[in-house]
Amino acid sequence: MSRHKGVLYNDNVFVPDLPQGSVMYILKNVLFLTGIERSSFMSGSSFGSIFRITTWGESHGPGIGVVIDGCPAGIPVSESDIQSFLDRRKPGQSKYTTKRNESDSVEILSGVFEGKTTGTPISLVVRNQDQRSRDYGNIAALFRPGHADYPFTEKYGFRDYRGGGRSSGRETIGRVAGGAVASLLLKELGIRVQAYTKAVGPYSIPEEDYHMSEITENALYMPNNAAASKAGVYISSLMAECDSCGGVVECIAEGLPAGLGEPVFDKLDALLAHAVMSIGAVKGVEIGDGFASSLSTGSQNNDPFFSEKGAVLKKTNHAGGTLGGMSDGSRLILRAAIKPTSSIARAQHTVDVNHENAEIKVLGRHDPVIVPRAVVVVESMTALTLADLLLRNMSSRLDNIKKVYS
């Protein structure tokens, strides 16, 4: 313990006393009281303000999990509810996914009693079963192109080279489990979130060709079986060349009230971008027309309002369901650009831990395309963002507070 006067936060972070009335003193106390300072010392493994998740675990450790805090009591939930989400991201679903044999079976350790949430932290765990750390022995001293190996080593001084450790795609298990619970809360409020594969490589589906019932009928989760078939041939050709591809995941949310999101830094758009961009393979996010809106004009891009039976509606939805950083009551539309799988079994140039030039082949079991398994991850992060904002929005008006406490 430091001999200097101060405060010990989180049992291990010492913050010295500052002169009362000073700018830093005021800032320190504001940040601490709001919870921002308390979370700023963590390594970025938590997300959300009220409905908050903290994920933990590594690809080749004993297990991976999540702790959900701030979930209201009384929501019906079972392991099967959560498992249905995890089954959509688990490996081995088709020839287009890694052959790692994991059941990804979830266990509820706390926060649920007699089939309902108790309002206390919900702890969920998935135990790893099919780690093959030997597959990574030949690259322990090499930095894999496209992976976090180099910056991770520079940041922490060493890394868990077995499958990427904390930066592995298996980290998303915790996100998906948390998103499953968030989706149950949204369901209680009549809100539905659905994601699907819009594009794989050059094979993109225009909206007029969507057949939503076909999403679960093909291995790529595309809303068009014919397009999925063509995309599958493309992926197979890349697999034969020891290569990979990326694509686009689209996510929609329906039933949202108007007014979710804050008008400045915590805009709905901004928080969704934060949530989805935090997924390892995502390289870009757009809302509504996104980048295409830069080519439009004001008269074309604006969504005209009209009234019908007392409800305010829009004739178009170029904005994608947000205005001024807040939901406008129309369908929310989000897209995420997913990069090609970085782990490929062809020779690539790299450097080793001594910064000497080298060549690498990444062997083992890897997805030739991440997009199908990323679909439910994007959906889950969207659900988590919306659940948190719904709870935050309850205190935005005095009449809302009176409804609860009067």
C-alpha cells in the first residue's frame, strides 16, 4: 500500500488525493460517481451502462463465459433459450466452418431461480472441450498476419499464442450468451432483432430479392438460397487455394420506440458502432444508407414524415431508423463489414518475436469464411446495446419516473 494519501479503487488502483475545488478533483469525483472512472481501469472486457456484460476466458483455457449485471428480475429464461443462440455460432456447423468439435453447452451458474431472472448478476459458462494447442506450437514465436499477435505482444510484453487467447473468435461466446438474455428482455417489450448474411465476397443480395424464411435453410444464413448456393461455390474455390473471404452482415430491429439514444456522445448510432466494431473481424459499420448517402442529395436522402391514425411515420428510411442519434420509431438497419479469415494455410511473409524476417503457414482448424458465424454475434451486440438504452431511457422524463414510483 502506498504511503501517500489517497483512495484505493477496485482494491488495486491507487489514486492520490487532489486539492479540493481543483478541476482534477471535481473531474475525478464526477467520473467515479458515474461509474466511468471505476470501469476505466479495466482492460475493456465490459460493455453497457445499466444492462452490463463482462466477458472472460481464452480460446484454449478451461472455459469462456460472461457475467450479466443490471438485468431486471422476472424475465423467463432457461439454458435452452441461451443455447439456441450459441448453436448459431458454434463450430462444425458445415463445411464452411472450422472442424473444432465443441458443443458450446452453456451452464447457468447464478442469477436465475425457478426459471426467472432474480435481478442479481447472471453468470454463464461454456467449457472448452476440443483444444489442440499443439497446432500452434510451430508459430509460437511468429506473428500471424492479420491477427492481434504483434500489437498484443507490444502492449503486454507476451501473449497466449494458443489460438489467439483473449483475442480469439471464441471470446464472442460471452457476447452471444449475454445477447441471448438481452433478446429475451427485448421480446418482452415487443422488440425483435434479426441478423443475416447480406453478402459473401462479391455475392450480395439486393433487398428486393430477400426471402427471410430461407435464412435458416442454408449454411451461410443468407435470405436467398440461390445466392447462398453461388456463394458456397465461391468459398469452396477459395478453400482449394488455401484462401478465405469476407462479407457483410445486415441486422434489423423492429418495434423500437422513438427516442432511444442520447443526442451527443452516446448517440444510438455511435453506441451501435462501438458495439459492433468491437467484434474482432468487423472492419466497418453503416446505418441505413451509410456511405451511399454521401453520394445522395438532401431532397433524396431526407425521409418525409406523414401521419396515419395519430402515428408519425416515414415514407422512406434512408436514415436507417435513427435521427439526431436517437431512434425514430422506424426499422433500425445496420450493416457490418466482415474481413476475410486471417488464418490461411498458404505461405505468408512475417517476422518473429526477435523482429527477424520469416515465413509462416497457419495450420490447424480455421473457418474459410467467418461471416455465417458472425451473424448471431452482430445480432447479440445490437440486442445488448438496445437493452441497455431502453433501461437508460426510463429516467429521461419525469412522467416515466412517476409511473414507476407513484
